[in-house]
Amino acid sequence: MEKAKEHDRVQYLEYVDPQCVPVTDDFLIETHTPRKFRSAYHHHASVEVNFITGCDMEYSFSGTRITVPVGRIAVFWGSIPHGVTGVSGRGRATNIYLSLAMLLKWGLPKPFIEAIISGAVLCATTENSLDPLIFGKWAEDYAKSDRVWRQLLLGEIQMRLRRLSMEGYEVLMPGNESPSVEVSGVGTMRHIDEMLRFVADNFDGPISVDDVANHVNLSSSYAMSLFRKAVGVPIKEHVTRIRLSHAQMLLANSDSKIVCVAMDSGFGSLSSFYEAFQAHANKTPAAFRREART
């Protein structure tokens, strides 16, 4: 029985996916046959662009289930824990992973960037008949190691996302209150990207604003100022939101006791967990668990 409990705990804790995190100013592309996740879920500190053909996919984002329609581009910030919970049909998925610094550098429309950073899941409103060919070609060209080809490919991805942001998109799942993003400069963008990655990798431990600032070799006051301009909320609030999103996934998908969920999500005490959860979700953890399972 104890081994079974430990296996269940490990299943829900080993979800950081470094294979989905490109280095700053770079990107990754992979293609596969969609299937339900073997592990409960994962998260990664990168922006994910999905395109599927031949099937619909159901995702769970922190316990909220949504369906990504076939043939329509979906975009979201991968730090929110997510997993494929169902696949209808047999098809092909192409996933593109971009560093946030890359996305910020492109200067895409502000509402589009703010929605992604807030944790929203965005989807094209209609199918584009060229997308199956385009995404297939990108997956093929990604195998080329030539630097000029990679730059050309990245430029095409940028233009496709710009078209998506201008043609219109629907929000499959809303994020937190939309932040006001004000960020410029390549160096600044890299600092923001590294701070977000640090939080995504270490939220389950006792991290402070000083820890985040030290990671990028900035003073705490300057790091807090940069972070708030780029993400729209203070560092401490962002850490709390990331911890709560993981707590919600654990509540929805595991039988762990609430005190274990609180500790495994990085909260130092049960009381601080209850206070933050009710302030953000407007309900108790137990009520959230019941609703997520009905």
C-alpha cells in the first residue's frame, strides 16, 4: 500500500519537461501521433503552438478540460500544467516550442501577448487550408541544420502567428486577469524569460524574490520592476499563481490529501494555501475537487 501511494505521488510530481524548453532565442519542433498522456500531466517554461490533423484532442489545464479542434492552431504558455486526456480519431500533431523571449522580441499585438502570459489558451477561429501543408513543411525543414534555413523557418512561424493574432482567435480557456505588458530590449526580454523559467522549475520549493533576482544577477528592486512591467503582476503573485495552478491539477487528478497538495505545490503551510486558494478561486480546495470530478 505504501509503495502504491509513493508511486501515485511520484506520478504527479515528475512533470517538469525539459525536452519542451528551447534555449533563449531558439525554438523546437516535433511531430507525433496524438495519444493520451501516460503521465498525468507536464509543464514547461515555453510557449507551445499546436496543430493537429485527423483528430480532436482533449486537454486538461489544471483540472479544466477543453477540446482543441482539428485543423486549427492553438497557442498557450506551457507553465500551466496540462495533459492530453482524450483523443478522438487518429491523426498527426505538430508542436512548436518557443522561448518567451523570442515571442516578446517579435512585437506581436499587445492583446495577443497579454492573453498568452495570463495563461489563456488561444485557438484560431477558422481552419486555414494551407496550414496542414505549412506545418508539415516546417517539421520537415526543422531537421536541416543550416543556420540560414533555421532563420527562414523561424521567420515563417513569426508571420503565421502574426496573421493569427490579426485575423482573430477565440479563447478556449481564459487566463488570470489580463496583465498590462510593457517590455522592450533584447536583454530585458532574456531576463524575463530566465526569471519565468526559474519560477517554473522551482515553484514547489521555498523561493523568494531575492532568489529570482539572484538567478539573473539583478538587484531585487530592479528585477521586481522589470518583471511587473513584462508579466503584469509582482514576482510573488506570479509564484502564487503557478503554485495554485499545480494545486488545482493535483486536486482534480489525484487522491492526495489536501495538506499534501499544499506542501507539494510549494506552500509553506496549510493556512497559507487555504488563504491563497480561496482568494483566487473563490472556493475551498475541497469544493474545487468535487466540481472538477463531476
